[in-house]
Amino acid sequence: MADAIIQVVAGKLIDALKEHSGRVLEFRSQFMELKTQLDFMKSFLADANKLKRKEETVKTTLSMIRELTYDAEDILTDCLLRAEFRDHVFRCNHFLPREMIFQHRTSKRLKDINGRIEKMHKVLKTYLKTIGQQGVHDDVSSVIHRRWTSPAFDESSIVGLAEDTMKIIGWILPTKKQLHQVGIIGMGGLGKTTITQKIFNNHAILERFEERIWVSISQTVNEEETMKTMLKQLGEDTYGLDMGQMLPKIKQALEGKDYLIVMDDVWSVHGWWERLLAGLPKREGQSSAVIITTRKESVAIEMGVEKARIHQPRVLNEEESWALFCRIAFSSEKEAKQHYELEELGKDIVKKCCGLPLAIKTVGGLLKSKTLSTDVWRRIHNNFHDELATREGESSVMASLQLSYDELPTRLKQCLLCFSIYPEDSVISAEQLVHWWVGEGFVQGKDSRTAIELAFDYLSELISRCLVEVVKQRGFDGRVYTCKMHDLVRDLTIKIAREESFCSFDEHGKQRPSIQSRRLGFTGEEDVKSLNKKSKLRAFLMMNSSPVSPDKTIPLFRVRSLRVLDFSLNKLENIPIPKLLHWIISLQRLSYLNLRGVASLKELPQLIGDLRNLQLLVLNGCNNLQKLPSSITNLQKLNVLDLGYCPMMRYLPQGLGRLSNLQELSGFTVPSEADRNGCRLGELQWLSKLKVLRVNINEESDIAEEELTVLSHLKQLKVLSINTEGCEKEEIFRKLDGLSPPPHLEELYLRYYRGVTTPMWMNPKSLRDLHYLCIENGDLQFVHPSFEGGKTITWKVEGLCLKFLARLQVVWDLVMSVMPRIRYVEVSHCYMLKSFPCNTEKLGVWRK
């Protein structure tokens, strides 16, 4: 994973040299040299990863590279912060004594790093030459080695898959004549191949399909080998055939027949499947099916499988798990009962397998090879995860999961390892993960996509690869709110995180903070006394409601390298808030600060404006927070400012419009006329990069007539929420009716709206790009005539949410006529809606 770190640092160097060349001019040549050295290191890492070598030379080098790249990033961050401070605060002469001292120290540090990398460069050149001719072919070929499977299977070793099997058989056996494509997805070891084997050998399948073909796909797809396999199973001779002759021959052999094709363990597509599928016969009156098994949902979709025909097997329940274990470790459950002294240990071992068939089979096979001895079983019970990790070959569950990790793109590996710090069975906030990744630089914006948007894409990709499980998501588009990780995948991330020095763990997987620790998930059990001002800590997250006892309070030392600090949802009762804030403002490299739900927080200090590297500031749910200091407008790098659910906050300070990089602003309260120091709505027009805006309007809020067009200047705005809770003034709702909305809005949320009809601007002509509309609470009775659009224009809305609108009168036929693209509707406590296809009194959901 060191290549990921180098990639981040190298990217930052390029950006710094392009965008801030004037600020780092005095160190330009040294930074250029560093960039060159890092490029070489990336090449070495690529070679090392291909070779899969475990020599001490590689291990030592990787460790050294990590340390050097972290140091390099620290220096770069310091240079940019110093330059910004110099430019914006006192615009000093570069030759002032303290500037000269800073330049001298920085130059010395850069020379030292470049010198150390140069030495490694020379050593590695020699090393790579030495091994370049020996074993490279063998090592590389082992990386692309095929996980071979066949349609043959042992029925006696299958438990609990009948429901999955019959569901998929029901999909591919209907009388409708067409090509049915089905996807079976899930993590390694879940039983995808086993289910497919059962289907392949099912009696009804044998009767229906004249031809059945089973192809095991290697990680690096060999299109020629795939077609040869298909022809051989069709009884055709492949001798002398080239690629151009094989596909027509396959088509000829299948013409006029009902056929079933299994593509097992597909990792990627890259055009080969499209070519193959195009060559398969699809004549009218022919009923055929393709079953695709893959760890990645995206692969199944890319291969043409509809989402409705993608199945993810469940894990086995406790009873099924024990039955499967007994079939492997004993000859039967009956024999297991004869060894009652082992039953309790066995059931505890099975429990640790978390219902994963491959894990149960692996440990069952391990115990079958041992003596039926209580001592032996107890040892394996106590060292369960180590036993799995040291098992060799594809039968090892860790080998299977390791393969999933190895195949991840570099950008996803470091994101996945972040899960290692969360306690077992944690339900994890997707937003917290995303903010962490962005704050530490794991994800950076690209083209028109913000870092936050890309980070959510990364999380979705980890989910589609079945390495992360969704707990809660939005019904309309599946946006993830919370997630969790399977225990065995978590064990893998801990193992790798320890090896890669991503986090510090002991041999039992417990976090053990030390001066070398880079990241820490604090639960209250860790002894943090070993951390001091020399600590290399980059991320400190307190787990939800972590109990912090008086004898284990957080040591408030200056952690120079800290980028991520997350105290969300913790009361922090044992830490004096003034002392905590004094510590926070000393963290000059801090990029992400989350104090969500800290009830005792009333205000932030003026010196918060000195944290010029801060990109994300989350203060959501701080019930007693009353104001922000004016210095907040100095935070020029700020991308996210979240002040949602801060009821005591009357206004934000003037000058907010200077935060030119702001992309998300939540909890913006429109100030009253008396709040002279408050940021007016008009200032928001200068936030040209804003993509998400959540506005609060209360009884005291004052909106000038000329401010009603402000939102129309926000060309990048995609999400807008307007909350008028507690506001009863007719004058305010009259003005809101005349609002000019953003031109490219995609999601709109209207909450506690007291108007009788929807605003005039809520129409398909003004909101041409809107695809999700949510209206919650309020006194709405009717939709404005403009809502219906006209003969030539209709809504593009695909998702509609209506909640707690007891007086709203809308007929379903109207919704369907003005919103022809509607595919998802969520309704609750809307008693006067007519003919809706779902429950409108309690929670009702309709999907097209």
C-alpha cells in the first residue's frame, strides 16, 4: 500500500508546483528532485507487487518508503501553509530572521529526504537487476493463475443453499422464450460457485437445456482459452482454429438449441464478453440462460444483467453452520454427539465463522486432519484466526479474501484499511468514512467531481465488491448512510494494516497505540500514555460514545502530523472544552475536524482561523453552539462546513462569501435585520463552487427583495434544502414564492413550508434537471398550477418523497402525467392523497 501513499504525495507535489509555484519557488528544484525520486519508487513498487516477493529487502524498503513519503508530505504541507500565512497575514519580507530560519530548516529536511531516497535508489537498482532474470516469469504467472472450478460438486458438503438455488432456477426456467441473464454476487467463500453447481446439475435444468457449458474465468481473461473451453464442452475439435473461426463455430453448435452457459468467478469484462455475447444465437423461440458469478456487482451489470436478476446469497444461520461443520469435521452430526466434550468447542469455533461457508469448511477440514482431542481443539479454538491465515492454497478463507484485496485498485486499498480501526460489529457512518478519506488525502477531486462525490463512489465500489455491507441506505438511489464489515474481512484488514504499518495492532488484533502509530480508533480501552509530541499520528477518531474515564483522558499534546480529528457523538465530559479547543488550534496540519454532537460546545475560539489547512469542519448537532468567530472566513481551503441542527446559532459571520472553495454548506441561517454581523443571503452568490446548500429560515430572518435571485447565480449547486421550521410569517413565504432557483438543481428538499400551495418556481421549466423532490411537514394543500408544467414540458423527477403533509390533496394520475419518469415514491402521514399505489397513512413505498 506504500504505492498509494506515494501516489497521493506525488499528486500533491504536481499540484503544488503547478498552482503554487510562486509560494514554493525557493524549494522548487528540491521538490522536482523529490518528484523524480518518487516516480522511481512507484516503478519499484509495481515490480515488487508483480513479483509478490517476501524478501527482507522488499519489506525493509517498503517501510522506509512509507516513512519518507509521510515526511515529504509534511514538508510540502508546511511550505504551503507558511506561504499562505506569509501572504495573507503579514505579507512579510522573505529575509526576515524567522523566514530565513524556516527556509534553512526546510531546505535541510528536503536535502536529507532526497539523499536517503537516492541511496535506496542505488541499492534497489542492484537488487532488481539481480532478481530480474530469476523467477519473474514464475511469479507473474502465479498472479494470474486461474481459480479453477467445475460443474461437479459434492452434494454431501452442501447445507442451507436450497432457497438460493430454487430462486435462481425460477428465474431461468420460465416458458418465455428469451436469453435470461442472472448474476450471483458476493465475497469470496459465500457459496456462489456451489449454488451455481447445484443449479447446473438440477434435474429440471438437465431436462430443459440441451447444451450446458461451464467456464472458469481467470483474473486475466484469455478470450481464446474461454472459447476453446466452450467448444470442447460442445464436443467440437479446436485444433487449428484461430480466434476468428471459434465464435462462429460456437454459434453453429448452439443454433436452434436451448442452452445454459455458466461464467464462473468473473473479475473484469473489458470488451471480451460483449464480443462473445454478440456471437451467441438468440433466435425467437429459443430459451437460453447465462449465469455469471462474480465478487463485483458492477461486473454483473456491465455484462448485461438487470439489477432485479442479481442475487447475493445470505450467510448460513447457526443451525446450518453447525450442520455443515459436522459434515466436514465429523462424518455426521450423529458422530459429533458421540464426542460431546468437543461439541461446545466446535460450536464456538463455528460461531466465529460468522456463517461463511468457506470459513466453516476451511476450519472443519483443518480439524478433520487433527486428533479428536480436547487439547488440540482448544488450541485451534484459541488461535482460530491465525490458523485460517496460515492455511495454504485456495482452500484458505484468508487466501480467498486476500485475493479480493490484492485485486483492488490502489485508490481503494487504503480506504478499505480504514475499517480496521472500528470495533467488531460496528455500524459505521458512511459520511464519517468519506470525510476521513478526503481529510487524509486518500481521495482528491478530479475534473468536475468533488473529492466528497468521488469518495462516495469509492465506498459504493467496495460494497459492490462485497467487502463492505450496507446497513442503511436511501430507497431512491441506494445512497449509503451506514455500513459494516464482515468479521473475517475485518480480520484481513487488521492483518494487512499491521503489516503495512497503517495502524498499530497486537497479535490479537487489539489496537496498541505507540509513538509509531499512524491512525487510532479510540474506544476508551487503549492506553494512550505512550503517545507524545513526537507521535506520528495522522488520524484520531473516537468511536461512538466511547467511555473516557478520568484516568484515561486523551493526552492533549501537540501532534504535529495530525490530519484527521473526529470526536463525533461523544460527550467529552471528562475533558474541559477550553483546554480541548486550545489543543485543537495547535494542530496546524489538521484537515478534518468533527465535533458533531458535543453538547458542551458553546463557541469556537478566534484562533480557529489559524488552521489554514482545514478542509472539513463538522459541528452538526452541537445544541448549545451559539456563534462562529469571524476568523472562520480565513479558512480558504474549507470545502465542507456543516452546522446542521445547531438551534442556538442565529447567524454565520460576515465574509463567508470569501470561502471560495466551499462545496457544501449546511445549517446556513438567514439572519435577522438586527444581526448586523451576520452573513446575508446575498453573500452566497460568491460561492461559485457550492454543490450542496442547506438553508434555515426562522421567524426573525430577513430576506431583501434583491436577494431572491441569489441562488440562481449558483451554477454548480446540485442539492438545495430549505427549512422554515418555526416560521409563521406570511411575508417570508410570499418572498419565498418569488425565489429564483439554481439552474441545474438535481435534488430539492422543502421542509415545514407553511404556504397553501407549492411555490411558483417549483415547476419543470425552472427545475429542468431535478430528479429527486422531497417535501416534508407543513401546511401544503395543493400544488400550484405551474407545478403541472405544460403540454411540451414535463418533470424529469424520478424520485418523490412526501411526508407529514396531512392536508395535501394530490391525485396519483396527476403525478404520473406530469412526472412520466417517476420510478420511486415514498409517502408517510399524507391522509388526503388519492389513488396512490402505496400506503399513504403510514410509511408506504412504491417502486416502478
